[in-house]
Amino acid sequence: MMGIDTRNGSGAGSRTRRAVMGHVGVLGLMATGAAACGAEQASSTKNERLGAQGFAFKSPVAITYWQSLGGSAEEAQVKLTSDFNAKRSDVKVTMENAGGYEPASQKLVTAMAGGTQPDLVMLTVDQHMPAFSRQGALHPLDEYAKADKSAQFEKYAAGFIKNGTVAGKLYQLPLARSTPVVYFNKDHFRSAGLPEQAPDTWPQMIDIGQRLVRAGVAQVDTADGSRAAFHSNPWWWPFQSMVWAFGGRYSDEKFTPTVAQPETVQAMEYLAELVTRHKMSRPYKGRGPDAQKAFREGQISMFNGSTAGLAGITETSPFRLGVSFMPGHKARAVPSGGSGMSIMASVTPEKKEAGWEYLKHMTSTASTVFFSQASGYMVVRTDAQQLPEFQKYLAENPNAKVTFDQMQHVRTQDSIVEVPQGTVTIEAAMERVLTGQASAKAAFEELQRELTVLAERAGVTKPK
């Protein structure tokens, strides 16, 4: 997942989520088995297989892992898996590319129905993992984390672990994780006589953006002859950060929508008024490809994008690139995206334990540093900075240090985004506002009604 994250909300993603949450019968049948396996696991963590360095096995245990990334992220996993297999004679991992996140999720539903599911699986943290875990398909990892001291569980980034926790139980260890950041053109800032630092707060965005526009540093939009410093587009993921910054939420923890509340409406009004009132932002359709292209071509000076795109944007931008935290306001928080690794509930205790050993290896301090540098994703452990090679890397790559430092502000996304069609519906409402079809208040009041229906339809809330 390099460049723009293919976050949940496309048509394919929506069909996947309907499939995931629509197969209640298939997954529901597994819930009893998952509970039984959980009880069995409670005792198995105390058996002779668990030692000071984790689990070890007298007879080799073969496990299969389905992953969903291509390019350098896949190559890095291949290398890490080969290293694991080389050092372990008692566990053999076969890694398979199950396709992108959306088709892999569909494939998993089908495999579960036929009893051919893998032992381990990569799932998105914000929608697919919660959906599968709530329906009993994934095995809780809490007992392993408590019993196996070699995992040094306390050194995982707390925000990422919280993201992997559903209904009080841990179902995922973080691997390929990302957050939204602000990319900015340092050359534009210098030419405009500005410090080479993106706005720290949303109110600062107006002044800095207007100064960039007045300085004429960005390329003119050939369609209408205008200049802009920023982009306003309907993408729920970075907008989640903006909503939090203004003191709002999409929903509470129990899937009850709250988008009609004044703070959330104010955030939407602000994003739109950067275009209409303050004349420093340009509206773009969709989640980001057009805006990212405009940024790389110098048509805008700042761009909201994923940390996962850092390597690609750095390589293809013909200017000095800067990276900054997402702006704050009343608060500062960012959602994390990407994916992690989970163990299927239906596999044997030995396979679960062997899977845990593989999860530990893939997300260890050394592994996360290697994976981050190879792929552009964030490191997932706080002690990564203690490694001399990572300290040297951050010193030589200050933009990467920003992505590391922003981990402290990670917050679990609002629950309603897990609901099928939730993010699609949020983005449709945002687009109506940004295109002038409706006011933020009217659009988000209607959005409140639409999300309420979706939550009831998904069975996560009861009709009133």
C-alpha cells in the first residue's frame, strides 16, 4: 500500500464489508468454537511448550499466512519470513499473497465457509479486523501477551495496541501501520518568505495558506486560472483527525452517530470555507489521487496524505519535501490506518502458538525497523528509537522522524466507520458540502439519519 492508502470506502470495499458482516451464519457458527479454543488456550499457555523465549515444539508445526501488500512491503515480508524459517526448525511458515485488502477479505469469508482458511491473516485495522473479530473468527491474543514475557508486549505503541483491541480483547498485532500527515513544499514556503514549517493548528492554516496564495508560488490551475495552497476533498480518514481537532466525533463507542453535533458540523464548515470564504484551498473529488498529483506538480503547497506514501512522494517530488503533524485545534489526535496480523480462531492450539511466535518475529523491534525503512510504513514499537541504526536513519531522514513522533497522538477511529457503507456515506455527505449542493448543517443532519439506519441494519445498534 504505497502512495495513497486504498482505505475503506470504494465500491469494492463496500461490497467486501457487506460480505463480511452479511455472513453472520458462517462466522456465527465459529463463535462457539472460538470460545472453546479460548478456554483451551487459557490452559495451554501454561504447558511445557512455553519457555523463557516463547513457545517451542517437539514436532515441526506448519502454518500459513495470508498477506495483502505488494511491492516493497511484500518483499520485506518475504525477507522477514525467510529469516524466521531459517532460524526456526520447529515452525514452518508459508506466506501467500491473498490479493488487496478488499478481495482478500472476500476470499477469507469464502475460505471460512469451506473450511480452507489460513492460520494467520493480515486485515485492515479500521474495518475488516473489527468485523471478523466481533463475529468470532479471530483468536484473542491477550493470554499470549501476558504469559510470554519474551514478547516485551509493553513496548508496542499503545495507540496501535488499542486499535487492535475490540470489546476489551486484543485481536491484532500491528505491522503495516500509517497515519495521515501534512506534506508541504519547502520551496514554496521559502519563496513566500515563510518559515519552512506547515501550520500547527487549523486556524493557522488560513493565514499561511493565504500568504502562499498571495505570493503566487503555486502553479496556476489551467482550468480556471486560480492559485491554491491546500486541498479540500471528501476523505473520511484525514477528516477524522480534523473532526477530533474541533472537538467533534463521528460517533460514540457504541456506534451511535454524532455527526450532527455542532463541533463536527463546524469542522466540515471550516474545510469548505477554506475554499469559499478564505480562498486558499481548492476542492478535489475523491480521496486524494488528484490532490496528490497536483501537489507533486506544484499546483498546491500542502497535501494531506498517508505516512505510507512517504517514500514514494519523496522520490517523485521535484522539490524539497517537508512533513508535519496533522494540525490541532481544541485537541490533537490522528487515526491510524493500515493493517496488522491476526490468528484465526478455528486452528489448533499448536498452530496458534506457532502463529504467535511468527507474529512476534514479524513485529519485533528489529523487524519493524527493517519493515519501516523498506516499505515506508511506521515502526510499531516505541523502543525502535533505541537501536543505533534507527537513530541514524531518523537523523538522516527528519521527515521519517515526524511519522515516528506522531505515534503519541494516535487514537482509535470512531466506531461508526466499521459499519458497512459508513465511510462511503460520510464521504458522500462531505462531497455535497464541498460542491455547494448542501450546507454542512443540512448535509450532516441527513448524514446522522443515514448512519443511524446503517448501524441498525448492521445489527450494532437497536432501532429506537
